[in-house]
Amino acid sequence: MVAMSSSEQLTTYGPSALATPANAITLVRIGLAPVLVMILISAPDSLLPAWMWAGLAFTDGADGYIARRQGVTRSGAFLDPLADKLLVFSVFAALWFLHRVSGMPVLIMGVRELLVSAYRTQVLASGRSLPARIPGKLKMVVQIVVIGMALIPAVATHDAELINVAAWIATVLAVVSGIQYFTDSRSIKA
């Protein structure tokens, strides 16, 4: 009898599976994006959007953890980054509308996401992969923090400059990680 590793014992879904617990969490995250934005716009002085954001940030880690334990799927590899982008940029747009973040860093990060997503899709369609690297993961962490700070009314009011600096740090990381995606893809084309 051959002993199986702990990761093999836990893998319950194949790469083509659609209905997985991780994908269910991701779909809930996608569905809550417009709800969060509506609550933020209608009650900008409430702490509810900040609490929702904290929960959604936690579930981002949870769905990734579950996917790694039960089996990473192609649908999850598509849906999770989509949920991240939808949440981040819908909330950034609402925060810009409320004058809690500057438009230029959000615009630069948004253009970067469009370019990298289109390019990454093209690379993935050719059967290759472009895993996220450290600057891209740091960018996401800083974006989560920036949004979290801007969602807290007292912080948004009294620490607007700190939020602006943090948004520009996220923007620099976005540009660096975007350049890295294009550089990495060239090295795997061979």
C-alpha cells in the first residue's frame, strides 16, 4: 500500500470542477461587491462598510486556503482574481466619488489591471501560467489596507494624506508588478 501525502488526501476536487466550496465563497464575494458599494454610498458615515470590507478581505484568504487544501480549479483560478478586482475597484470608485481617495492612483491601478488581465488571459490561453509574485501580492495587501483606512469615516477625515500616500505606494507596486508580469511571460515563451 502506497502512503499518500497530506495534500493528496485532502484534494477532493479536480482542476475542471465548478461547484466547490472555494468557488462558492468567491461567488458570494462577487455578489457582495455591489451591496458594499450601495451601503457605502448611502451611509458614508457608517462603520458597516469597513466591517464588511474586513470580512471580505478575510474570505479572500479563506477561499484560497480552501482551494489549496481541496484542489485548485481552473474556474477558481479565473473567479478569484475577478472577485478581487471587482471588489477593489468598485469600492475604490465609490471612495473616489466620496472624495476619500485621489482619482489618479485609482486610474493608474485600474489601467494596469486591465492591461495585465488581458495579457495574462492571453498567456493562460496558450497553456502557460503567470503566477503572482511578491510585488503583486504586496500591491493587493496595500490596496486592502488603503481601502480599509478610507472606509473608516474618522480616518478618512483626519488622515486623508496618509490614505493618499498609501494609495500611491499601492500604485507603485501595481506598476512594478505589472512590468514583472510582462517580463516573466517573455522568459517562459521560449
